[in-house]
Amino acid sequence: MDFSPGDVFKLKSGGPPMTVTHINNGIGGVLVSCAFFDGAQKRQDEAFQPEALKKVPA
């Protein structure tokens, strides 16, 4: 799956829509960094393995 900054994804297990901020290609593999808002409208930043994400239809 291709990831680009600005794309919107969700975890396959559910959760809020998340915007890709950057892609980390490191020794341990690829991590997709995303920004999203939790239930309290506080911005969160987290990195996920690509296999855990699914693209949100436009």
C-alpha cells in the first residue's frame, strides 16, 4: 500500500480518521506517522506499521 503525507487512514481495528504526516523508513522497517484527534479533541501523534492501517475512501 502506498502512503503519502496528507492521506487519511484508520486502524483496521477501528478508531478515528488519521492524517499521514510522514513515513519513517528505518532499520526496523516502515512506520507511518499519523496525526489525529482523540475524544477530547486533543491532537495525538503516533506511528503505526502499514499492515495495521486501511485507507479511508475519499
